[in-house]
Amino acid sequence: QVQLVESGGGLVQPGGSLRLSCAASGRTFNIGAMNWYRQTPDKERELVAGITRGGTTNYVDTVKGRFTISRDNAKNTVYLQMNSLKPEDTALYLCNAESTQWDRKTSYWGPGTQVTVSS
């Protein structure tokens, strides 16, 4: 079992910045990729950024150049630095971790942290 807890969300003005954190606990030793998703009541859940255990990153086109995902494997923590925020970035941001042990693959989710970008 893996538990994920996000933090760092809040209300910011357009153009502002936030840094989200996601700390994993429990059986963390088999965690591979970690990802940030976001969702709103009106939109499908969207993969925002992902990072492999080795540090390879991927971003949705709409956040490239503005968001940076990083991780600290020793702390079992993944971060999302969000700059130049736009109102359309408003969403519940959820942390996801993928775990593989032998042939079993499990996906874990945090409860999310709300990001609201508004004047």
C-alpha cells in the first residue's frame, strides 16, 4: 500500500506561481513513474506532467515552458513548479504513483490539492 498526500495548492492571480508537493509513504520502494493530473467538474482528467524514476519528464503541451516536474527519490516526493499561471490552469491537481512488484502493477492516487487562478 502507498499513500499520497498533496500540498501547496491555493488561490493565485494570473501570472503567479505555486509549487505543489506530493509525498508518498508506505510501500514506496517499488514506485516507478510519478505523475500530476488535474481535473475539473467540466473536463476529463488530464495528465499534466510525468516523471520516471530516472528523471525523464513529459508535459502536456499547454504547460510546457511554464511547469516543471521534479522528484526526490530519497524523500519519495514529487514536485510541480507552476509559473505564469493562467485561469485555465484552475483545477484539482492530483498526484499519481505507479508501483510494480514482480508482475503486479498498481496505481495510487492522492486526494488532490486545489489550484485556483483568478483575478
